[in-house]
Amino acid sequence: MSFLNVAGFGLALLLPLIVLMYLLKLRRDERPVSSTYLWRRMVRDVQANVPWQRLQRNILLILQLLFLGALILAIARPASQSAEILNQSLILVIDTSASMAANDVEPSRIEKAKQTAFDLVKSLSSNARVTVIAAGIRPRTLVSLNTDRRAVNQAISQIRAEPGESDMASALQIAAAITRRQQDALTVMLSDGNVEMPQFSSLPGTFRFVPIGASNKNQAVQMLSLQTNPADLSLTAFAQVANYSREAVARRLGFFADGALISTADLDIPPGSEQSALVSGVISTTQVIEARLLESETGIDFLALDDRAFAVNRQTGTIKTVLVSQGNLFLETAFSLIPSLDLLVINPGDPIDAQVELLVFDGNIPAGEIPAGANILFIAPPVSTEFFTVTGKLDLPIPVKAEPVNPLVEHVDLSGVNILDAVKITPPEWAMPLIEDRSSTPQARDPLLFVGEKEGRRIAVLAFELSRSDLPLQVAFPILISNLMTWLTPGSLNLAPAEIQPGAPINLAGFAPSEVAANSIIRIIRPDGSRVEIDPAIHESVFNETDQLGLYSISTDNEDIQQFAVNLFSPQESQIAPTRTVHLTGAESSPVEMSVITTNREWWRLIALLAVILLSIEWLVYHRATLSELLQRLLPARSRTGAHLK
Amino acid sequence: MTTERLFSESYLRRLESLALVFRRLAATQTQGERRSSRRGHSVEFADFRPYALGDDFRRIDWNAYARLEKLFVKLFVEEQEITINLLIDNSPSMDWGEPNKFEYAIRTAASLGYIGLVNLDRVRVQAMYSSGERAPSLKPVRGKRSALTLFNYLQSLAPAKPEGLIENSVVEPLKQDHGIVFVFSDLFGDHWQNLVNRVSSLGNAVALFHILSPDEIEPTLSGDFSLVDRENQAEVEVTADFETLRQYRKIFTAWQTQWQQFCAARDVAYIPVTTTIAIEELMFSTLPTQGVLV
């Protein structure tokens, strides 16, 4: 039992006042009578019941004191802590961020939160409506304003900790949207408090924060990066381990190259700081480097999710590229920015290596046999070749993107590009124009850049010399070259980023096959072994089921496997120290703190009712003489009528 | 104050038709016009009785002797002159009520005294309380012409200080003047039983008029009061509610019953009177049925 308005007891000062007034009032009205002879006799008679008589004499005082006491008690708002929730609507916002996977409480924070949620739902009145919001990377409303307890419990039991940060702001926005429609809503946030609270104006109804978690003991692989040594192409892995405990710990970090342990590092990490470890000389063919905190006796680590990190080596697989040119600084510079290109510059007429994968003819055409399978980029071909026909020359063409805009030139800004002249090429059937000359007739615009596939090769043709335009000076140039190179070397370049954040979407557009392989399907194997198949013809080529930590493999029918890693590099989540208080910037702007979820069952209504009853009794007692007289008059009247009726 | 003020002429005329009767009439030394149960010398024949030696032969009824040849003595109702004592409680408690108890007592006493005067009895008035040594009293008067004296005296009486009950000065004269004693009082006080006891033990015919006002019989109080006694200023705190009033009525009834039994045991006529009863009703209806008047 507690009192919500303790200040109300200040009114108790009125109690002595009543007694005082009573003492003053005790002087009774004097009423002269002929003689008190009979009255004295009567009082003598009544004296036999003295204690009661005394009490009766003061019964008004006692009643008044009781009334005031009850009133003061009601004003003090007594409340008993009740496990039962009296609200009509319960909104459970359950944090499903990575830190909730910590097992510092049995069996884990998320399980504890779920158990608490079950208990809360159980203690609700049967007609109360429940909303369950899982505040993960993307907040999800699992059930909304549902009175079906089985559905609610099922929804709660589905909740798992996700390996990312939680978007508590959005979750609470959803909660606020619901509470705005609900009277008497109770929003309960079950979280370890390692969340960013929103800054919105108000959350209607009652807000309670149930902190989950007990310990801050955690170490995390905070960073893992790979670098290629330019000299021998060997790899250097760099890892950083952070200690979030309040004690110094000694941990052993293991480096695994494609699953095999290659190195360990013993780290003594002071509380709240980081230690780095380095392993160099890893052979360049290594696909994946994993850094893993090994089991330790000294360091207690309650969160396992952040004990591993993966780095994918994307430096492998260089593409033999031959640039047939009399010397083009722009091109050579642009190519050098693409590390996977193994570039060889030869003069026109020089013999071409048969192993070449990509041929670039800058202002000339192949003199002899073109090696089979090699993709080709023509730049300002002077004469016709077996692939296309040169028909003339275009003066001052105005470059515009061909409709529909191809993704290869989507982000290439052509607005400031000026071209002195270009080769007029009649586009072959297989060609797909990317850039056209606007000054030519709209019906048959001359292509300035077109791509296409012929006889298993990918061919791109740029119709103007770079030196006869200002394109190389534009920002668009490296983008365009990179895009072209990517397209010309399929499966060989980094189509997918090596590493993304948990839950982040990954664009698989680069894997989207051209019309040649229209029926190919992109397959993704997730860290837990589950397979996801994406048909680019049907689905968006965006994969966002990256809510597991670890390595993902992407493969298509005709392409090599490519991998990317999802790592939890989140200090916010690795910092598992639970918070007891969260600050919700609401209308009151006061911190909302609640360690145990209880609702106050207030008793003032009952006590106020009691006060009213006491007041009524007091009134009756005060007027008892009048009332008895009334009664007396009434009763004979009734009996007379009764007799009359007989 | 004039007679007219106290009583109307018609009322007095009606009173003249009344006469006092008592089962027990005390004899007095002087003969009067009061019929007594004792046989004596008067002109009113009462009975015969056989002559016995020593009887006054003048009373032998010779006509009877002529018819019956036996000597009979004529017996006559002895006509006595008796004193009617009007003892009036003039304590302050009597000066109370609507109509006023004291006034009522005075009027009743005046009515009875007038009947006495009309019947040639001696009428004496004795107040019972006095602030002085002796209680005021009216020496016996006789005859109808003294009515004004009686009335004036009664009207001159006023309630006196409460503590001065002159018991001896009330009782002593009664030892000489045996006769009828009318006591008018509200009987508030424990001393009244003693007084009535003494008065009745002197061989007087006593009638006790217990005069009460309606609010003494049925108080109309409600609430908390401090009741102040008119006589001695004593206070009694009373919370007048239904229960209290019920209790009071119980006490009152017991008290009246007690007086009734007390008087019955001493052959005293106990006449409870409420001042709301019209004096005519009292004189012409209540008292004749009580055997006080004829």
C-alpha cells in the first residue's frame, strides 16, 4: 500500500481543529424548564449505561473525525501495487536487437522478455486488447489490438533476437499511433535499454519500461578488415576487439582462413577499451577470413553474436585485360582504379595473348584473330569490323541517354559533356544503344555508345575518341568506365559488397543476367544453410533477408559463387550493460522509470464512498430527534389507517 | 383585580349549584352548615334509633311512640362548620406552562373556595413558600360576601423564592382547623410526600391537585440541551432524542403511578390536572366524578 499524494495528509491538521471546535461548541443550548426533578431522575436511571452514554454524547465528534479521516485518506490516494493490469489496452514493445540475445539472464534476455510478456498478458483482464510490436531492425507489429490470447501468445513466442540494432523509435511511433486511438492504454517496453529513444512529442496513456538484463560482461570483435599487399598480393587481416565489461579481460582471438586456424592473438583488454590484432602474409587465394574470440576462462562473455566477424577477400580473380592503344592517359588512369584488372597496354598490330579476357581497342580495330571468349570494348573504331559497320562521321553530336535508360548509364551525367566529332555507326541487330546523338533524326538516332552480346562475347562500342571530347574531365567518366568494365567482366568483379550491416538490403542487379540467360535464377545460401531463390524476372532483384550474421553465398546458373559477410559491428549492441532508466521525450519530459511492472490499484473511490456514508450517518445522528419525532408521527398514523382498514 | 377578571358571573352562578362532599369529613368544634356523616343537631332528619337511657328525651319522636308504642329517638344530620384549607404551592416551578400552572391553581382554588363560602364554610388560604419567616396566608373567611376578599387575596399571591417551604407554618394551623385540605402543587420535589403525609395524618380530608403543564407531561425538546431548573438553577444535560423522550415518559408515568398509590394508601384524593383542561370541565365534570363535588 502506498500513497500517491502524500501531501494530502497535511489536511490532517484539520482534525484537531474539529476537536477544538467541538470543545467550543460543547456548551449546550440552555433551556429553562419548570423543574429538572424528573430529568434528574431520568439521568440517574440512564447513568447505569454510562460508557455507552458518554460515547453517544460524542458520537457526532467521532463521526466527524472519521469522516474527515476518510476524506484525507481519499485525498492521499492510497494505492496498492497490483500485479493485475487494469488497463484496457496493452501494447508490448519488445526489443529484439542483438543485445537481447545476451544470456546473462536465464535463459536469455529475449526469452526473459517473452516470459515477462506472457505474464503481463496473463494478468490482463479478459477483454483487454493486446498489441505486440517486435522492435528489431525493422519493427513489426505481430498482433494488433487482439483479444485472442492464443494468437497473442503465439505471436510472442515467435519473437527472436535479431542480429542488428533495434529501431525503437519507429516501434514507439507505431505504439503511439495505436495509443492515440485507445483509451487507457498501457505501453510496456521490454528492453535492455540499449536503444535510441525517439524524440516525438507524446505517447498517450501510460508508459512503462521493464529493464531486462543483469550484466555488462561482453567482448566483441569490433572491426575486421583485409588489405592486399601490393608487392606479393598477400593479405593482411586487421581485427579490433573491444571489452565492454568493467573488468580487464584476457581473450584469445583466432584468425581462420577459409575455416582453418592460421593465427591466434592473446589480448589483454582493459575495461572499456579496445585491442587490435594483426595477421599478415595470408595467401592471396584465401576467400574468407574469420576472426573469432576463442573460449576463455577469464573473460565472461554473455553475448556470442559479436564474437565472430567475417571478411571476404575480393582481391582474387584478376582479369587479363589488353588495351590496344597508341597511348591513352585517361583510359589507363581509369583502368588503374579497377584493382581486379590485370592491364597490358600494347601497340596496334602487336600480337594479342590468347588468354586475354578483355580487349580494349582505342581508335583502332583488331588486326588479326580475336581470341575466343574475350569481351571487347571498341573506342572510336575508324573502320567497319565484323561486328558493326561504320558509315560516316558525326560533327558535334549532342549525347543523350537512350530510352529506356539502361542501368549502365543511369547515374552518368551527360549534361555537360561536349563531343567534337564521333564515328557514325549503323547499330547492328544485337546492339542496345545507351547514349545517342540528339541532333540526329528522332526516328533513327545515331548511337554514341551501345552494348550487346554476339557469339558469346559482350561487346561495347563508344563512338567517339576520348581525346576529342571533354568526357574524361567529367565526373561521369570513371562511373561510366567502371560500369562498362563491370558489364564487360561478368562474375569477375565485386557485384555484391563484401560486407553489409545486418538487415541491410543488397542489390543483386549486377547478377541480373542479360537476355541471353533470361531464365537464370539467383540463389542465395544464408549462414544457417537456408536457401533463397530469386527470379529476377519476377522479383525485385533486391535481397533483404540479411538478418543473420555470417557468410552469404550468391550463385547463378552460369556464374561463380560470390560471397558477402554480415557482421554485427555495433558498439550500441555490444554494449550490453542494461539500463534501468530510459528517457522518453514526451509531453512531461520527465524520465520514465519502472523497475517492476505493477499497476496501482487506487482505493480513493471506495474511501470517498465511505466518507459520504459517514457524512450521511453524521447527518442522521445530528437530526435524530427530528427524525424520531417524524417517525413517531408517522407510525401512529400508519397504525390508525391500519385500524381503519380493518 | 376584580372578580370579573377571575371568573364570569355565569360561572360563579353555576358554581353556586355545587357543593363539596367528602367521604371523610373532619369534625370541627363549631357547628357549620356542612352536612357531616356524624349524626347531630340539625334540622335535617337522618334516622331513627331506639331510645336508650341517657338520651335527650326531647328528641323522642312521640308520633312514632303513638303508632308503635316504642320509644325512638330522632337522629338529625349534624351540621358542622368546617374549614376549607387551600394550600397553594407558590414555588417558581408553578409559574410555568401555557396556560400557567400557578394561575390555574389560583383559579381552581378560587372556585373551590367560592363553593365553600357559598355553603357557609370557613375558607382559609395558605401559601406554602415564602421568602420570609412565615408563609402568607389568609385567615379564615366565611360567607358569600367574603368572596371578593378571597379572590383578591388569591390574586395577590405570587411565586416566592424556591427554598422557603415553610412546612410547619403550613401544617400547624391544620391541627386546629380540621376540615378539608386542598393541595395545589406540581409536586416537583421529594419533600411533597412528607408534607402530604403529615397533612393527611391530621385527620383532614385531603385532595391533592397535581397540576402539570402539557410540556411537562410530553416534552417537545429535540437536540442537545442544558436544562436549567427554574427553582435552583441546577443544570441537567440532555440529548433529547426519541429514546430520551421515551425514557422521560416512562419515568413520568412511574412517578404519577407512585403518587397515585401513595395517595390511595392515605385516603387522599389524587387529582391529576393538566392545565389544558378547561376549568369548567374540571369543576363540573372531573371533580364530581372524583367525589369531591356534588
